[in-house]
Amino acid sequence: MELIPEIKQAALDLAEAMKNDETIQIYLSAKEAVQKNPEAAGLENQLIELYESLINRQQQGEKLSEEEIEAFNSLRYQVRVHPLIAQRESALAQIKPYLAQIADEISYILGIDYTTLADVHCSGGC
Amino acid sequence: MDGSFEQSFAAEEKALNVFQAGRALGEALVETPVYQNFLSALKAINDDPEIQRIATQMRSHQNALQMSIDGRDHQAELARLQAELEALPIVQQYRQTESEALAFFRAVDDLISESIGFAFAHNAHRSSCSCGA
């Protein structure tokens, strides 16, 4: 959907303010550290690729072996305990209440919860 | 002047900017026709006596469903009432404006998320949806 310039500018101004915000920068730095670390980034990419491949095969009716599921769980565990990834996830958990407060400012003006309307992962009917 | 005070004042100013920017975005969004149409349609369904009548009946069947062992009759009646509700022109109008509003807000959020590098609304959501998201 094409947005009018006024909305685009207001959305980009908010994004810019968030990028410059010290609290949010803690998460952005942790995220960047993962992206710049070949081991951490590689592990994550490997997990995504394996997940997508397993899901595709399962959707086509194939039964996955226990070894394959175990290998997936083992890789998922390695990703979860990687220090840089764990640090990023912890930083994200810490900024979530802050992000909610920012979204509250939008919701207050709208009179309706912004995140329910805008979260693509939410059907809106809940 | 104390440097630490200046630093703390500057940090507070920055933090305020985030909230001010959020409020400014809200003010821009609330004026848009797509949001105003959605609000009007929402108000219309909330004020409609026919919808209230169907909603009351649906609540009664939902309550009965929670308490009864064999809920097939209540389930069938609920499905019938839901279909009756969805067939009303006022509800179809609401669904249309709701769909447009969701597409609009998701486009706004996509723009913010692409710019900051993570999903804003999804991570700002206070609780997980009952839909499982």
C-alpha cells in the first residue's frame, strides 16, 4: 500500500528517534554483534534453513525421522545458548516494555491499540 | 553547569523525542480517511440494534456451550447466528473498512520496522495474541 508523504515522514521520524534512543541502541548493538559474528550468524542461518526444509517436507506428507528431529533440536539449543544470541534475546526482552510504551503514545491518540492493528502476526480478531 | 546534569538532561530530551515522535505519528494517522472510515464503521456496528440482538443471542449460546455436556445444538445455532451477522450489509461494510485499516497500519509498521531493523508492533505488543501470534 502506498502511504502519503505525511504519514511516511512521521513513521520515518519515529524510526529515526528510536535508532537514536539509548535504550533501543543496547538491543541494536547486540543485534549487530550477532550479524557481524560469522559463527553466530551462521548458526542462525543454518537453523532457519533446516527449519524451512523440515517444514516443507512435513507439509508434503513426509514423516521426519527421530534423528532429524533430534538434530534440529540440538541445533536450536546451540543457537539459544550462543552467548551473543542469548545477549541479543535478553536485550530484546528488556526493551519490549519500552517499545510498548512508545506504541502506547500512538494508541492514546488513536483510541485503539496500535499493535493490534499493525502487528502482521496478529489476525486482529483476538 | 554540572556536566552530568547536562548529560542526563540530554538523555531525557532524547527519550522524550521517542514518545513525541510516537504521538506525532498517532496524530498523523488519526486524521487519515482510512482510519476515520474504520472508526465510523466500528461505531455503526456498535450502535446497531440488530447486531446487539444477534450478539446477545450469541453470548447466551456461548454461555450454554461452556456449561453443557452436549453442545452440538448450541454450536449449530452459533454458526447460524455468525452467518446471519456476516450477511448484514453493515457488517460487510465494517469488514471492508477493517481490512483497509489493517493493510494501512501494517504498511506503516513495515516502514518503521524496515527502518529500525526489527518488527516494531510485534515486539511492542503487550501480550501474546490468543490467535497464537
